Amino acid sequence: MVELTRERGVEAVVGDVQDLPFRDGIFDCVLAAWMLYHVPDLNQALRQIRRVLRPGGRLVATTNSERTMPELWEQFGSDGRPGSSFSAENAQGALLRHFTIVERRDVHGEVTFPDRRAARDYVASLVTKAHLADRLPFFDGPLRVSRHAVVFVCEP
Ligand SMILES: C[S@@+](CC[C@H](N)C(=O)[O-])C[C@H]1O[C@@H](n2cnc3c(N)ncnc32)[C@H](O)[C@@H]1O
């Protein structure tokens, strides 16, 4: 993504959100899309994001509900149980420790995996769930799953 962005003439750098390589107060907006649940120290990440926002700037953070794609995860029994350090269910409390206003917008949708192979490959692509991929039971035809994501818009 960084390389593609640079190819379009936009400055892009790789950095750890827990130690952002930017001056204080220089961004109008920080977008954290489906990534804060990977970060070991969430509070440090949110402190850093707030530090680089200018006064009146905003953080837009997206993540999933722990109950997203139930039709997929129930195929793995108790091993498919949800759990996330930054989800629709638990993110708001963490955000409110660092931001004064946290607005939440829920997004519901549906995904159709055309066949088992596509669903298996999706599971294999997930850092925290890849080990389950080959345990997906065999089935014929497409698998339709419901999605629930959330967008938080946060002001310091
Ligand atoms: C599920 S991907 C989401 C990618 C992209 N934002 C999107 O919405 O398609 C998770 C991203 O989090 C990034 N990530 C994980 N830990 C990070 C950290 N400590 N600092 C910055 N980025 C991190 C990974 O490099 C990866 O690009």
C-alpha cells in the first residue's frame, strides 16, 4: 500500500502507531482502519494518534463487531469464539480515555464466499485465525455471512 501510494506521488512512510515518526499536531485526520486490534499497547497508540492531530482534528477508527460473520465462525465450534482488544463491543471505552467526543456509526452488510475454497483462503489470511483455515468443514455451493462493522469518529 505504501509503495502504491508513493507511486502516485503522495508521501508515505511505514511506522509503528505506538511511536509515530511525526511532529505534534500536524494532521487534520488520522484513519486507523481495522488495525488497532493488532497493537500490543492500545493506550500508547491512542496517545500517539492524539498527539499528531491538530486542534479540531479527528480520528476515524474502524473495526468489526465480535459477532461479525457468525455463520463462518460457528463452523469452528468453540475455537471460533470471538475475542478482540478493539471491537465494536469494547472500543468506545478505550477511545473515551483519550478523546472527548466519540461518535459511533454501525454498518451492517453481507458477504458471499462463492465456495469453500474462498472462505478457507479468507480465514487463512487473518493473522489471528489462520491456524483454523484447514479445519473449515467441507460444504457445497456459496456461503453467505452477515457482517457488522463500526466506524468511530473521535475528537480530542
Ligand atoms: C487488517 S490490516 C488492515 C489494512 C488496511 N488498513 C485496510 O483497511 O485494508 C491490519 C494492518 O494493521 C497494520 N499494523 C499492525 N500493527 C501495527 C502497528 N503497531 N503500527 C502500525 N500499523 C500496524 C498492519 O501492517 C496491517 O496493514
